[in-house]
Amino acid sequence: MTNEHAPCGNALSQDDILTLFGETGVLLDGHFRLTSGKHSPQFLQCAQVLRFPKATSQLTRKMAKPFAEAGVTKVIGPALGGIILAYEVARHLGAQALYTERKDGEMKLRRGFSILPEDRVLVVEDAVSTGGSVNRVMEILSQQQANIVGVSVLVDRSGGTVSFGVPFESLVTLNIPAYSPAECPLCRDGVPLVYPKDLGM
């Protein structure tokens, strides 16, 4: 299954998406340090599937569908993983696409983007484990008194344990372990630790 042969639209099942992830190199095995600081035997490089416009359109249509009647005016995601997703989900919903980015280590809304109190905002992200990046985006939205209608992600790697206090949808739910460095069995076994950013991920 490639961008030319993925099932049409919302016919995508979780198994279809996992097959697509496998064929495009999304799911990697090893010993990775996540953004949260925890260690994991698997890493999701969702940018690999986003190389394919047709597949991306189908995935984001499915991400948008649960919020089609929510009156979404803006879709926002954290850079970098949420930029393409915000644009594509916004396109399906007829909304504006924005993103937050880090400056001096802090997540901020920049580039003249604005959120108004009357906005109905959907937050999108590629993958969540602890949900830290999504929560930081939601803090920015709360400061602007925007109405957060929900969160939609490609992959929930927490096994369904993560919660944001608003409607939450994921295309795929995986139970991928994440360990504190002190409790990591891969560290104990001497498996080399990989920082995905060091590999250009």
C-alpha cells in the first residue's frame, strides 16, 4: 500500500494504517530517547508517511471526520510534526491552519498567528505518549480563551491512557512501553541509546 494504492478515504482501518506505516518506514525498532525524556524500544517517524500526499489526505480526512460538525475555525499543531497535519485537517474542515513552535525552549504562537476567544480550535499532532507537546499547545489556547473542541492524532502510543480533558481521537492506538532512564531495561542491557534528532529524525 503506497500513496497510489491506499484504501479510499474513511475506509482506512487501523490494520490498513499499520500496514501503511510499515511500508513507509514509520515504526522503527531500537532504543530511543523520546521528547518526554523517557526511553522506548520503538520510535514513530510519522514524517515518513506524510511524504505521500494521497495517503496524507486520506489519513487527515479520517482525523477530521469526528469533528466535522464541531464548527472548527482553526486547526493547530506543534512544529514540526503537526504542521502538515494541521494544514491538511484544516483543508478538510474548511478552517485555518496554524502551528506553534519553540523559541528559547518555550512553545509559542509566532509569525503573526492569532487566536481569538470566539475561535473553535482543534489541536492535532502526529503521535502522543505523555501528551506533553499537545498540553503546551492547549495552554497557549487557554491563555487566549479559545474554545478547544478536541484533539486528533495519528497515533496514541500510550495504549489509551493519555487524556486531555476534551474529546480525543486517534487513528491508531498502540501500547508501546516508555521507561524512565533509571528503569529502562534497554539501558541495563547496554543497548546503545539513540537520540532521534541526532539521526535527522
